[in-house]
Amino acid sequence: MTLSLPYRGTAQHLGGRGLRRDAQAVLGMPPRQNFVFQAQGGFLSERLSQLETKAKFGPSPSGRARQSLCLRQRRRPEGAAAARPAPEGRGWPEGTSRSLGRRDGSRGRPGHRTADSSVKAPIEMWGTNSTEKFYRIPEGKGPHSVGCTDLMTENAVEGSFLRLYYPAYDATDMEEARWIPDKEYYQGLSDFLNMYRVVGERLFHYYVGSVTCPAKSNAAFKPGEKYPLLVFSHGLGAFRTIYSAICIEMASQGFIVAAVEHRDESASATYYCKRRSVSESQEESPPNMEKEWIYYRKLKTGEEERCLRHKQVQQRAQECIKALNLILKINSGEEVTNVLHSDFDWNSLKDSVDTSRIAVMGHSFGGATVIESLSKEIRFRCGIALDVWMLPVGDDIYQNSVQQPLLFINSEKFQWAENILKIKKLISNDTNKKMITIKGSVHQSFPDFTFVSGGIIARFFKLKGEIDPNEAIDISNHASLAFLQKHLSLRKDFDQWDSLVDGIGPNVIPGTNIDTSPAEPE
């Protein structure tokens, strides 16, 4: 799972012990922190509707204008207070109204400071364009500049779709890649978060529409050495672009990273390209392509989640293996058709991959995909599972079917006893399988949303933990690099972080913070 949101369900779903625990895990919520999304989500939608109607129609929108936004709003009697003080603990700055941040209750202009310059309007804290420099995805810290490009094969859903991050020549004059490349991803995120599309699309476009990731789009690949290959699998409700902080760091340290976009209906949105029908007179013209979008599929009434997720994780593993085969095919010099028609020179990748040094990495549902991929493909020499969600993993996996080294990097706030027991069962007494926990971190300390969100949005959606996001991602990346150096036999200096793999260092502990003793088998 990517976005940490309160589960939208009934008190029965949320209150009973063991009930919907798997759903809570998917949604990235610690088992003890559950809220009904209808209440808080409605509050957010009301604030957004006020912003949108004011921006589009002025301070006094008509009923027709409100209807055009398709937003359900509670009407207040004329003369009623425009804004009540926020309840304690809501996360708004002291002295700020629930409207748009004015102490006197007036709404003010979006993104502007209040009369008291020490108090920012909430919208300004959410990461608007005016404060974008404070909400930037971190650059890679390694010796290489980083480029990225998208690759899609075949005009069908069975093809591969990935974003490739790679060491590149310095290209200061080239544009950075867009973080979220299409508006349909906003729509998919809105569906996944149980938000109205008209609200969600405008919300995401307004706050992150101009965000880029610090990798140059289609920059020239930097040859000269053979690079290890890392295949990355995203979490539930995510897609290929929103773990760029991790992927860019790995590429800057000398890895080629293939971030897969899964088509098992676990992504918020994805697509494949298909040909439009053309007349005979157009047959000799270049192919006319259109995007066919696939959105996240929610559970059907009465459907068992474990059955669905187990089926999906098997498809996800096959997609990771397919991505591996595709990159190795390019490495061997075979021609590959990219239906996205990018300017990247794929021939430059020939003989650039160290085929003996290949690993797989993923977050949450992607962590389960790592385990499944290791069990199916021995060319993956090791794996890294970030805050893994174990529900999708089949029982057969625990029967010694994963022989490769495996590192589990957990957040402090996401895990629970049942999930940890499954991890311990998989680790058993294998010294090449390790688990560590980053103190003060949350499930969202791994995706990019933790970097592009300001104070209020971050607290509302639980995108940040107590630890600084940059420190948390550094711990995760450094432990990953040290683990990869050891088990891929790399000649680097990543062994300086070996202690992190053993859970030794600031803000990291060995094993887990979760007490599993009551649940341990006798």
C-alpha cells in the first residue's frame, strides 16, 4: 500500500479483534489507529470544495456552480459562523480557523499568509507551488547523475511496462521527469482513496501537478562499466513513479533500476497502448495509438481478500521476471520496440548489465512480490522487502522455497504481531535473512509522498512519522546498499553501513518493536 488512509468502513469492521486486519494492513494503518474515512474525508472534501468554488466562481458561488463541482456540502444557515475552531488534535496550527487559515475566520486567498506572518494558511503547508522548494524529492547522493525513461512493450495488457532509472551523463540542460505523468493517475488515486474524482483530480493536480523527480528524462545512458540490475515492485494503490527517491538513489550509486508498473489491478491506475482502427487509406501511416486505462479493483462483496491478493502476487512476480527478461534482452543487443516512442537510445544499454548481479526490491504488497519472485526465479540473487505485507504470500513459500538472502526493513508504526510472525517463520534460522526496524517511521516513509507533503496533509494522511523523512529514507537506502554489496559481491564502499543491516545505529533496531510473545506458538 502506498497512501496511508483511514479505513472507510463500519464500526464493526474496525472494532472487532481480528476483523479486517488484512484491510488495515493494505491501507497502511497501524491496527490500533483506525478512523472512519467518511467523517474526516468529508471534512477534507468540504474544505476543498470551498477552495475550488472560490477559485472558479468567486466568494459567493451559486447553487448551480456548486452542483457543477459534484460536491455534497452541508448548508449552513445564513449568518452562521463561517468557521469553527478546529478540534484539539486535528493538526491545524494554533490560532488558525478551519476555513482557510485566517484568525478572524475570513477565508483569504489560497496560499497566502495570514495577517500574523508567523501563522501559515493550511493550504500553504500542504505543498503548493509557492513552497515547492521545501517539498522536493531528494536527489541521489551517489557519484552518478541519473536519467530515467519509460518502456512499454506490446500493444496488449500482457506486455511489460516500467520506468528505468540509470546512471547518465550530466545533462543540466535537460528537463526533469514528471513525477505523476498523466491525470488518469489522479483519478485512480481518487478512486483508491474513496474521494470524488473531481475533487481528487484537482487536489493532486493543484498540489503535486508541477512536481518533478530529480532524474533527467531520456538523458543519455553512461556506459563504460557493467552495472548491477535491481527490479522494483510498487505497493497497493501505487504505480511505477512514486518510489523515485529510492530508485534514484540506487541509480546514483551505480545500479540500473527497473521500476515495474503492475497490471494486476493493484495499481491505482495503469494503462497499455492499443491501435485505433484506421481506414485503408491510412494503413501506411504511423501506428495510431491510444491508451487503455486499467484502474484499481476493489474487493467485491463477499470476496475473500487473501485469495485475490495471492492471485495478484503471482501475476506481479511474473511481471518482475518479465521485466528482468526484457532488460537482459536489451543487454544482449536484441531490438526491442518501445510503443511509447521515447527519444532514449536503447542500443546504448548493450552489454551494460552485470548479469551475475541481479536483485529484487519492493514495498508493502511489493515486498510480498519480492518474496514470490525469489521463490520463482533464481537469477534474483537476493531481495529487499520494505515494510512487507505478508497476507498475499502463499503457504508454500514457508516450505523452504526461498533460498536467497532477504532483508526486511520495517517501519515502527505499521507492523502487527500476525504479520511479524509470518516474517519470522520465513526467516527461521537463516543468517542470510534479516529484519530491522526504523524507529519513528511509518508505512509512508518509503514512497515519495512523504517528501512532497506539508504539515497538515502529512498528518491527515499519516505520510510522515516522528523521524525526519530524509533520515528515514537514508537509513533504508544505506542498509539496502550494504546488504546488496555483501550478497551481490560488489566492489563498493557500501560496507560502511554494515551495522545498519544488523540493526545497530541511530534510529534503527534489530528485529522488531512488536511484541509477539502472546501469539507465539507454544
